[in-house]
Amino acid sequence: MKVSDFDFKLPSELLAEFPSPRRDASKLMLIDRSKGSISHHHFHEIPQFFRKGDLLLRNSTKVKPVRFLARKEHAKGAKLEVLLLRLINHSSYEAFIDPLVKVKVGSSILFGDGEFSGIITAIFDQRSVELAFNHSGEDLEILLRKHGKMPIPRYIKRKPDEVDFDRYQTVYADKETALAAPTSGLHFTHELFNEIQNKGVEISDFNLEIGLGTFNPVYVDEVLDHKMHSEHFTISKQTAQKVNLQKEKGERVIALGTTSIRASESAFKNGLVQAGDFDTEIFIYPPYQFQVADALITNFHTPRSTLLMLVCAFGGYDLIMHAYQEAIRNNYRFYSYGDSMMIV
């Protein structure tokens, strides 16, 4: 297939710059593959689409506040945006700096009105650098948490603010490992989870460290020519056993988000979901045959994206592309803070 097969015209006003007033106030589209039907609801109605015996698989990763506004020392007005990607050693990080053209090896970067600084010690490629922090004996972790902002997606044009510390995080977030949120889970409240569990639904967690690559544009023309980013994930023995027992019983596994699909499919070997620590570059697009999930809850994704390709593989290309046009006609909101669909 061609990447252009996954293109569509999205009105700019449907891009959600802010979350809905309440987590569960977003719209919900229900897509029934067996009937080929689409119906419109609100997210607080989602418990009615679960049934006794279901297992909900969710990614409990927590987003790290690693986005910083900084400036280059001795360069008046040279403002920079810094995103910390990974810890290299006790005081050095791999980081994105935008615009990178303003810095070179040896450049000093000031954070927090000069409260602490970092030196560019290496430039890895056109995208990232090594940044060694100088924090004068103060606890670096405390300084980073004091000044860090949430790394909301770059297609949200506003600057991060206080609302993002709460709303760009799921209510069940646990281990702080991600650079982006598992956005399909942002709609859930504790009350909704309680209501679902009271119906006899079990919930099981894993951890996939969502990186910025999840938002990488696809630049090639042919789908097969695209290379996926790698993501690390962990599935506990308990979660693997629950999923495998669910499949053995013939009961539904409901994947909460595309990361739940990526993890469960990547860990599926020899007829079972395996427990352990893994790295995955799995690329799912039509006509992929799914082994684990029987239903999927997800947001509305960007044109030409690998996430849309995955959803088309799960729901069926024609039905999902039709559903996206229905969403546009009904003013659904798109992207991370947008509305939701459930495919059964």
C-alpha cells in the first residue's frame, strides 16, 4: 500500500489544543466490525460496551516533565526549547534542542533564569546532542522537576501550562518512563474504571516507554519502506498469564490504546504472550493478522501516520477511513486531547 492511501483532509479547527472540561466528556465513536456499523456516544457511556469476563489491557507508563525553555548564554534573545530524551550518566542527557542551528559543541545553555546550566559536549546527528549539566552541588533531579514542563506533542502549538501536568497523564499512570502519554487512556476516570470492574471486567497493566518516535511523520511513499522507531516495554508474569488465560477461555482482550496492541503483539511468541523486557520496532499495517486483542480503544490519529495504519489494520481499511470522514462531519476532535473510538 502507499502512504497516500492513509491521507485525508483534516480541518485545522478539529485539532484539540486543550483537553475537554472533564476527562469522560469527550465524544466516543463505536465501530462494530461484524455489522460494519458506526454509532455516536459520549465517553462516560463506555461501560455499557464492556461485558462480564472481559480483560482490559492498559499501559501504565507515566510522562516525564522533561521539556524546558532555555537560552544560549552570551546570546541575547536566543531562546531554545530543550527536550531531555535519556540519561547518559549521572549529570548528562541526550537531548533535542530546537533550533539546533543555534548551538555547537561547547555552547552553554542557561535554564531557569540562569539558576543552572548545561554544556553541549557532543552533537550526535542533526536531531540530538549530549548535554552535561552544571548544577553547583544542588540536586539535579530537583532542579529539573522544578523547571520541567510536560512534553505535549509539537503539533499542539501553544506552550505547555499547568493543566497539562494533570490532563496529559492518565489517572492510573505509575512508572515515570515516557516522553508521550498513552492518550487513549486520558478519557478514563477512577469512577469509570470502578464501573467497568463492577461489571466483572478485569484490568491488567504493562509498561511501554512511549518515545517521540510515535509522532514521527512518514516521509516515504511506500508503506513498506518506512522504518519504525524502537520502544522498550515490560510485561509482568502476572499480566502475561492473565492474557493467555483469557485467550484460552475464549474471552475478549480489550486493548486500551495502540501501545497495548504493539506490546501484546510483539510479546506473542509460540502461541502465548511472553513475560519479560523487550524492545519492539513492530510496524502494523493492513492486512496484519492480530493474535491477541479482540477490541481496541483509541483516539483519532493524524493523516498518513503509522498509528492510523495500525487502526486500519485492526478495524478494516474501508470501515476506518469511512469512520474518520464521519468523525470530521460530526466535529470530533483529533489528536492527543481529542475524542475516542472503540472498535469491537
